[in-house]
Amino acid sequence: MSTSFRIAAVLKTAKGGNALTVKGWIRSIRTSKGITFISLNDGSCVTGLQVVIEPGMPNYDDVCRLGSGSAIAVEGVLVDSPAAGQAIELKADTITIYGTVDENYPLQKKHHSFEFLRSIAHLRPRANTFGAVFRTRSALSFAIHRFFRERGFVYVHTPIITANDCEGAGELFKVTTIDSASPPMLNGKIDYSNDFFGQPTGLTVSGQLEGELLAMGLSSIYTFGPTFRAENSNTSRHAAEFWMVEPEIAFADLADDADLAEDFIKYLCRFVLEECAEDMAFFDKQIETGLIQRVTALAQSDFVRMDYTEAIERLTQAPVTFKYPVEWGLDLQTEHERYLAEQIVGGPLFVLNYPKDIKSFYMRQNDDGRTVAAMDLLVPKVGEIIGGSQREERLDRLEQRMNQMGISTGALSWYLDSRRWGSCPHAGFGLGFERLIMYLTGMENIRDVIPFPRTPGHAEF
Ligand code: 4AD
Ligand code: MG
């Protein structure tokens, strides 16, 4: 066989006259005036390569019987296409058939609903939208590493199995080797001293606490890994397994944290526009009209910064009735977050300095005695995509807050040690990777931006 190429490379650089091989899956096949045309896709780009087959080919009849979804290799010569729709096409000399399909192949039609495609998540990577989403997801992962590397951040790996519940929300999935049919008991309770780790453990809800320890020696770090939350919220923005990016910066305050987050998001916007141009054009056409313009504007905008107290005032004055109450001291719901971003600001905004009672124990207490140095980045359509804070670096204040909130200082003594010896102001944030992808592609359901979504009742593939 001649040298094998990916279709993206062929469409970009190859010229008429080149002999080459491409391999992929048939998207569509039709015969017209005795000539057969195949649109072949290999996942390297949205556009398929047109393959032209003339009846002289030895297995011509077998090829004509192939259905969309079949896997083949085509060896041939590129020619300038006489028809509109493509600049070049591949005139086939030989076709090797790897895998055929039968009439039960679920992806026969051109258009399927996202709901249906979710039910065949094992096959949907072959659908155009999912090809585009997963290529963009891959490109953005690379961009995240490049952003931090260019700024001297150290990429660290924090544990997936942990004994701490960083966010304190009790959303930990248990990790245990205890036989649930006959657990060892002590005084009427499961005796975890006999479990694998000798104590109750779970899957991490955030790498932050460990990330802070690494920042306290390496100055600027980030984590980027799977994160788990057993929250039973069946929404379009929550997954039980998602990926989070968590930078942590030593010698930094809340303003530095927000500046970093703003630079980061804008960098990622520019990156997708430049590096994923074809996929972005596809999303703009098929998923959200005006997407490219929106992301371009975002890359050039200044993100608004607004105190929580002001956000509550603005929401109270808004001429709409919300489903959930708006009141100082209550957390913002998605409807409030979206109203702030979409109606009040018309773009992304940081809401800063939330009431301490609705935020985690580790956030730095402000001098007003009632708020903490927290920040959420809210964006139109999605709501919160980043949650972060300046951390409480003062040992006495941190211990006092943990005691007030009933968090064991003994179990987190290692965390408190970082405040005991060489403590310094520091801050960080967590970006929900899937929410970022939703925001940058226009996809509206988190289940459609991660290959195999884990949500309540769903772990089948
Ligand atoms: O706001 P969260 O809970 O913050 C933290 O976990 C901090 N420890 C981060 C830090 O300061 N290092 O989560 C951060 C982000 C959210 O803004 C959201 O984008 C995403 O993680 N997120 C989820 N994404 C999908 N499904 C879920 N169930 C999510 N929960 C949070
Ligand atoms: Mg949050």
C-alpha cells in the first residue's frame, strides 16, 4: 500500500496527482451514473474525503453493498474534483474492506438527537458533533498545559483516593475493600480500622488541599485531573465524574487570583479560535449561531468584578421573579448567576466576597467578620465555571473556623502544619473543564462534552 495519511492532512496539504492511502469509516455511499461515491471520515476533521470508484475495480460489487459505518482503506490517486463541494477527491484503485455493518447499525441516519446518541455513547464518536467536541476537548487540554507551562507553573498530581472531603459537602464516593455483605462491626458501627487504608476514604472532590501544600514549596502549581462528586443533581451542568483544573499560587491574594483566571479564560478562547477553526465553524453553524463572534468578543473583553453584596442588591432590583429567593446570606442559584451574566453585565463577571457561612472552611476571612475572600466566575448560559478563593493563611483563624464548622483539626493536622511553618498568603481556583467546553462550543449538556458521562443511574459504558 502507498503511504497512509489522515484525511485532515490530505485536505490541507495534498495536491492532485499524489498517490496515497486513507483509512476510515464510510459516512455515506451513493451510486450515480454507474460511478460510486463514498464520503470517508477518519475523525481527524469534520470534512470527509470524497472517494470515487469506477466499476472496473475487482471487488466493485462488494464495495457497492457496503453501508455507512463500514471501515475501509482506500488506495488511489488524488485528482482535482470536477464537482462543486470539494477541491480534491480520491480516485480509488483498490479498496480493502475491514469491517462491514448490518441493517442494525444504529447510526444510519444523518441526523440523530443528542438524547439518542447518549444512549449509544460507545458509537457516538463517529458522529460529526462528537468528533468536533472531542477534538476540541483534546486541543483545550493541551492549551491548559501550555498556558501554565509558559508561566512557570509546576504540574502536580494530587491523589484520587483521599481521606479528606475538601469542600465539606459530604459528596464523597466511598472507596473500600470491606465486604458490604458482612462488614466488620465495632459498637454497632462499621470498623474502618480493618479497611484497606485503616480509615474511611473516598474519591477526591478537589485536589486543592494537597495542591496548597505543593504551592507552599513550589510557588505556582496546577492540577488537572478527574474529580468526583456524589451529588444527586440531575442537571445539564453536573456530572458525578468531571475534570477540574486547579492552579494554586503562593504570595498571591484574591485580586491576583481573579487576574490569573481572566488571563487563563481569554487565552483558551484565543487558542480554540486559532487551533480549532474548522470545528468552531461547525459549532457556529450547527450548535450556536454567532458562537465565533461571542468567543472572539470574550477574548477581548474585560471581565467585570462585583461584590456579592452588590450582586444581591442588583438581583433584588431586577424586574423578574426568580424561582429561588434572593437574599443576603443565601447562595446564588444558576438562574441568578445567569441573570447576572446575561442581563445585568452582558458577559462574564467575577462575584467576590461571599458570606462566610455558605463557603468552605479554608477561605480567608475578611475584616468585616461576615464575608470571605471567595470568587466565582459566572458566564452567560452556563453560570459558574470557576470557583476559587484566597486561602486562610492565619493558623488561629483557620483553627477557629474549623472548630465553628465542626471540621476535625486532628484529621487535617497536616494541612494546619502548612500554616504553622512558613505560612504565606496564597490563592487558587478550580475550573470545571466540561463547563469550559460547554461555554466554548455552545453545547448545552455536560453529558455531551465528556466521552462517557457519569451521572446518577448511568455508568454503563
Ligand atoms: O466551586 P468548586 O466546588 O471549587 C472547588 O472545588 C475548589 N476546591 C477549587 C479551588 O479553589 N481549587 O468547584 C470548582 C468548579 C466549579 O466552578 C464548576 O465549574 C466545577 O468545578 N464543578 C463541576 N463540574 C461538573 N460537575 C460537577 N458536579 C461539578 N462540581 C463543580
Ligand atoms: Mg463553587
